[in-house]
Amino acid sequence: MQYRNDKYGNPLSVLGFGCMRFQRKAGAIDMAEAEKEIMLAYENGVNYFDTAYIYPGSEAAIGEIFERNGIRKNIHIATKLPHYLIKSVAGIEKLFQEELKRLRTDYVDYYLMHMLNDADTWQRLLDMGVGEWIAEKKRSGAIRQIGFSYHGNSEMFCRIVDAYDWDFCQIQYNYLDEHSQAGRRGLNHAYEKGIPVIIMEPLRGGKLVNMLPEEARKIIRGCDPAHTPAQWAFRWLWDQEAVTVVLSGMNTQEMVLDNIKTASETEVGSLTDADQAMLQQVVQAIRRGMKVGCTGCGYCMPCPKGVDIPGTFAAWNQYYAESKFSGFREYLMCTALRKNTASASQCIGCGKCEKHCPQNIQIRDMLKQAGKDLENPAYKVVKKAAGWFVHF
């Protein structure tokens, strides 16, 4: 296993264990299988385990496994505060104590504000007193490092990074999302400020493995040396110095061993120009099945009415190229679950964006079409509920 240091010089395994996708039996986590997978990863050098309050059964499961095997002091636990469920510091404290109880520990190594997608939402939390709460927890050692996870565009990500003295952050990033969400711009901005970046969704929830178009599969099969689609996705990430840890939602022992092998063999700068060119061909093959040829460059931004144009198009493409559910979920996170909404329907047709689009996309027409597909009755209900919650 290879390691890269966090902000304070602590070595973290480049492969992190994402604890959201354990196998289940009758709706409950299969504890026997989860323990085998976790201990196999641990015995091969994995020391970073990521969970969250809202992952059903996950915190309690890994807490039990770590305690039973006596490895708590040898590993790092990352878990998350669902700030969208709390209204006061007292609520934060109650929820945090529940997490400690589930995890069977008296401290969390890496604590994240979960889905902190808006700078104004962070300001609301600061106004609530979360800054003082964090400072007290760090003084007592109950929280070792503080960070946030993010779904949104690169501009807002950079604003959040600059808004606080973060110890680390977590973003969705893979070779298909290189210029969407926080993207390479956000990754490099955090890195330049000395903030370690944890990567989630390296395989787009398995989409870069199980749902590749045949043209993309053919390109990968023709590569020399031969690697599987999953291995190429991980190698692309570990090739970058700005990436600290890559999370994988491993749920078989075979998957654990395969990822460990790739993590042990891939170093910064190991991909050749030919490798990079091949992956760009794969991206082009994937994008040919998408609705709009947006590259996520962000030249169309900012929108005078706050529309997240690249985020909308990324979700719309995902809606058609992958699955309607995943595209809808992505759109919700990027546009509705934030203090200042960024929906396509907010477009007033001013055309400012189109003057700067290097792809010459008819953005106004595309936003209308995207809005019709994505802003269904369920979206409107969630958006209204989110707005009500933030207001009160």
C-alpha cells in the first residue's frame, strides 16, 4: 500500500474504504462479509474508513467490527454531520454524541459537513455557532480534523474552500467529471492551499465499469498494457499529486484485493501521454450518447440568475446516458439542496452565457429542455421543502 500525508503529516492509505455499499441480507448489513472485507483491507494497509450518519447501519457496523478486532487506534474514521437535519448547536451535539456511540469511540479522526454545497449554507452554520463548537471539539480531541464533502460547481467549491481554515475536503472526481462538479480546477485550488482532497465516486457509482458504451469498452480492451475499466479509473486518479485518498465502496473480497493491487502499483506521473489520450477517447465515446456537449469548462458562468449551467447539463447527460434516477439525484444535490437554488427554470433567457460558450451550445434552449426533464413534481416538492427548512 502507498500513503500520502494529510495536512499535519499523518500518512493516509491512498485507497480508502467507502462504507456505504456493504452487502445486505434481509435489508441489514451482512456483518460477516463486511468484517471479512474490512479486515482484508486493513491487513493490506488500508487505514482510512469513510462513513456517514445517514448511511443505514454503517456507523454501527464498522464501530462493532473495529472494536471486536481491536484496531481502532490503528485506523482513521471519517464520518459526517448532516447539517441539513439540525437547527441548533444543541442539535449538532446530540447528533455527534449519537455518532460516537454508534462508532464505539470517543473521537472522530476526520469529521465532515455532509453535502456542504453552498457558501451561504456554511455562513448560516457559522451564525448558528458551529465554528465555536468545532473549536471546542478540536481542543478536547473529540474531533481531530474538520472538512466538508461537496456536490456542486467549481466556482462555489472554491468559495467554500476559501471561507474557512479547513483541514481537508471531499469531492466527486473521476476522468468523466474532470471538468464538472468541483473538477480539476477545484482539486488544484484546494491542493495549492495545502488542503488534502479525498475523492468519492471514482467509478461514478460503477457507471465507468458497468455502463460503459461498447465503443468505450473496445478502446479499453485495445490498450497495452491491459487494465480493466476500474483499474484505469483508479490509475487516472492516483497519477495526480493533488489526490490524497480515493474512496471505493468495496463490497466483495475480490474487489478489495484488486483495488489494493492497483493502489500499490500506481504512482504519481505513471500514466503516459498515450494513456491519457486513450482515456480522452473513452470520454468522447461516452459523451456521444449524451444530450448536450457541455465540457464543464464554466465559461458560461456566473449566471445573473444563479443557474448552475454546467451542473444542470452534467445531471441531464447523466439522466440520459446512465439512469434517470442518478441524473435526477445529481440535479437535486447541485441545484435544490442549497440555500440559493440554481435551477434551470430560473433562466430568463438573457443570452449572456451563450456569448462565452466555446462549444457554441444553444444554452437557453438546452436549459428549457433540461428543466422539463429534471424539474418534475418530485423535484418541486423537494426544492420547496429545502427552501422552507433553510428559511426556518
